[in-house]
Amino acid sequence: MPGHLDSIPRLKAPESGVTVRMYRTGFGDCFLLAFRGEDDKPVYMLIDCGVHSQWSGGGKRIVEIAEDIRASTGGHLEVVAITHEHADHISGFGAARKVFENMDVGEAWFGWTEKPGDPDVDALKRQRSLMITGLRAAHQSLAATNESAAGKIAGILSFFEMAGSNDTQLPITGAQAMDVIRKKARQQQYLKPKCPPLEVPGVEKVRVFVLGPPVDRKYLMAVGPSGAPARFTPRWRSPPP
């Protein structure tokens, strides 16, 4: 992709197949897809929009990218798919909140781990919140005595830290960033692997398969890059009814 966003042309849908625009956010992900719709009009799908909190100039650039997405789609996204709650995938929804709030969103696709009110999801989020709190305490404790260890912990925490929106500098949470899309979408889906293939509304002969996050807890809690099951039993339970 060119280095300057003002040199990017409006995204056009091909006669068949899909056109994919991968934005160079820095350390992050943002993909805009264009399909030819049934009525011969373009259908746009956005997958993630974020940049790592420590990427220099990333906050300004992700806002510029969001503005380009609005211009390239005529302000309409048929689908926004959010893969997971890490800053380098979702910070743009918060940083460019005003841009996305002025767009039309048909459907929002989330992993099942983001479904509000689900007891297992609530338990999982409580566990993660406790882990983040513990990491912050450890970072503060080590900052003056073990710079190397503190730096590694800071690297982990940075995936959960997001700059404020384009009208405030206050930090925001991942949930707040995703809520921008959750509130805009006319329909929401919370998806699990092996669910029936999804269709992009208005597009024929396109199927989308959900590969994760896993439902089996031993795989969900695995930390190794191999994807092998964790060697411990996670201590999380659903709250009593």
C-alpha cells in the first residue's frame, strides 16, 4: 500500500472474487474487502482495525485509515468482523470513534468469547481482569529493581492498552472500543468454531468459516504457539444460577 493515504483510490469490487486492501497500520491489522453484490453494487467487509499502543505515530495513522475506510466505502460496511480483543486489532474503533459512529454497519461478527451476559464469558473475563491486575502490580514492583523483567511484563500489558478516541486523550478499554461497533451494527453474531458457514449479506457463493476461538477450555487456555492443549486445569467456573 502507498505511504500516503491520500494517494489510495476508492476500493472497487471485482467482477468476481474479492478485492482485499491491507492497510499498513504499523504493528496491527486492518483489512477491507470488496465483493460484487447481487445488485451489482459493491459490498464491503472490514476485518479488524487496530495498531499497537507503542507504535510511534500509530494513533494518528489509525484515524487517517478509518477516514479512508469511510471514503472508500461510501460510509457503509455490510460486515465488521472483530477477531479478538487486542489493541493491535481493535484500537482503531476507539481512537477513530467519531469516524465509525458516522458510518452505517449492517452486521458485526464477534467470537463467542465476547457475548454479553454469557456466564462462561463473564467468568473468563473476570479471570483475565485478575491476571492483568496481577501483571500491573508485578510491573510496578519490578520497575526499579529488574528492568528486563519489567520490560517483558510491559510488553504483555501493551496489548490491552489503548489510546483515547479522536475527541479525548483518556485511555479506553477493549470492551469500549468494541462497543463502538456493537452499538452501530443492526445485527450482531457471536460465533463458535464448527458453526454453519456464514454468508456475506448480498453476496452470492461466498461462505465464511469460523475457526476460533476454541470452545474446549483446555485448548482455549493453551499458551504455546503450537496450539497444544494446556497442561493444567483452568480454575474458572460459571457463576451459580
